[in-house]
Amino acid sequence: MKKPRVVIDLSVFLEALLSADSDSSRLLRRWLQEDAYQALMTPRGLRALEGAVLDEELLGASGLEENEAKRWVAALALRVETVEPEVESSAAVLESRTASVRARARAVLAGARGESPDREPSAAPEPSAEESALAALSALDRDAVLAARQSEALIVSTDPALLESRDLGVDVLTPTSLLQLLEAL
């Protein structure tokens, strides 16, 4: 049976990737030594990450080679829900640092589909449940869903808008359920 691939929700991991010298980075690096990370280091775990959508600018900011960056981001996927509040940056600081990366992510995904990054999906006269659910998402979430549809991929996210929708036509997992999936393979 064909194994699913994982589309990384960039916004979930952005802060840690862009704060190389922060307390949160040191905390996350310590997590890399734990069992969840080691499970993803196995060939079985890494196969599930083939085709992960990783923005070039994020890879450059992380200072890691592509394969290592995929493993690092995957480990963050499993741990991001438990980042302690005292090592998180404020929402305002995060937003100011990530605006250009979000734009780049949209451009990369739109380019892969041969579309203009600014083009919004055209509205159908009678939208289906999937189209209505897609229209309610942010631009970044829409791009992730469209990329997942094209590559028959899963989305890993902690975003309630993605997790609560039942009509997107893709499977959306939490980091915890991704770990359960990898353990079951």
C-alpha cells in the first residue's frame, strides 16, 4: 500500500526555526534527544516525511541541510504543543518576523501549481462542501490543503480551523496522532 506523505504546516514551527539563539531553541534541541525524535530518525519514520513541504527560506534560516531540517521540523511537530509559555515570543514579534516567510511559502506552493501567488480560488456558482470549507481558511492554510490534495499527503497541524473541518478532502492530524500513525506503520 502507498504510504502517506506529510505536509508540514509552516506556521506551527516558524518561531522555533527563526530563533536559533533563544531559550526555546535550546529547549527544542534538548527534545531532539527524546524518544519521539528517535522514532522519526528510523528509516520507517523518515519515509513518512518524504515530500514534506519545506520553504527554502525556512531551511536557510535553520542553518541545516535539507534532510536534517526535515528531521528537526518533524521533531518539532511532535513537541510544539508542549512548548513552555515562558520561552515563547509574543504574537506581535512572531508576526513581524514571519510575514515575508508566509508570503514566500504561498509563492512556492502557487508556483508548483503553475498559478499566480496572489490569485484567489474562483467562486463556483454553487460551491461544494469542500470548496466552502476551503474558502473559510487563511491563505496559508488553503495552500497547505491544496498541496496535500495534489500529493495525496497528510497535513500535520495544531490549527483548530484545519482540525475541526470535516470537508477539506484531506486528512489532518495533530502531532500526537502523527506519532501514533508512525508507530503503527
